[in-house]
Amino acid sequence: MTTLPYTCPFSITLDHADHTEIVCREVLRDLPQKRCVLRGEWNQRQVLVKLFLHPVSAHRHWQREKQGVQKLIDAGLTTPALLFCGQLTDQTPVLVFEFIPQAQSALSAWQHCPNDIERLTLLNSLATEIAGQHAQGIWQKDLHLGNFLIAEKTIYTIDGDAIAGNSDKTALSP
């Protein structure tokens, strides 16, 4: 498993045919010995990298994240594109996503709303997104504002590990 250096930039190498490298530019979130989320560059584009680091549960969390993201994609819901799903050359499980420039978490958007009207507009948008998930038979087991990104009035659902759904995509009953 990967041991992360304490300073950026650093490189990690994907375990696939051409062994391309991702240059990691910024640590966005670090849960020591569990998961690390990084902003990086891969094939001349900005990406978001999730490394799963726990020596015992990394593969299980990677699998759940991958399955949850796939449920969102299959349902046609808005989530950052999954660009690579596999491992590093040292066997660390990794997911590489499209990086959404100027995105902010719904929590940050909420905290920066200048008035109640804008907060209600944000809540309405989030409720509409969640209703769309429910209509596709999907629910979040860890529903909170940090599991949504907002960029240019588009809401992206993130954190596939917390996504569950009906196998037949039938809407959730009220």
C-alpha cells in the first residue's frame, strides 16, 4: 500500500498497460491510514484521485465506492466522470475522477448563502436532486451536504461508498 509523502507534488503510477503517472498537486482530504483524496494531473487533464489505504478494508471500501458511482452513472444522475478504476503499481486501490473546476461542496455553498432566499433555493435544488435519485431507486446511507458538489448551478453527487439502490431501479416508495 502507498505511503504518502507529506508534501506535494509527488507522483503515483497506475497499474495498467502503459503505467501512466498521475502528478498529485494537492491533498484535498486525508483520513490517515484510510483514504486520501487528491487533486492531480493525468494525461494533461486535472483529475481527482481517491486512494484507499487501510491495510484490511481498502479493497472493500474501493469496491463499495465503485459500485455506488456505477449506480449513479447507470441511473443517469450527475456525478463526476469515473476515468480509471483499478490500482497503483503497489496494489493500492484507486479511483480517478474528472476534476470539477470551481466546484464547492453544498456545505460551503450553504455557509456562503447571504440570505434565507438563497438558502431555500439551494435546499430546493438539493431536494430535487435527492428526489431524482429516489425516482431511480437510489438512496444515500450517509446523506449530508458534504456529499454534493455544486459548480455552475449543477449539482454533482459524490461519495459512492454511501450509495445504495434497488437492483431493478424501481422508484423508492413514499
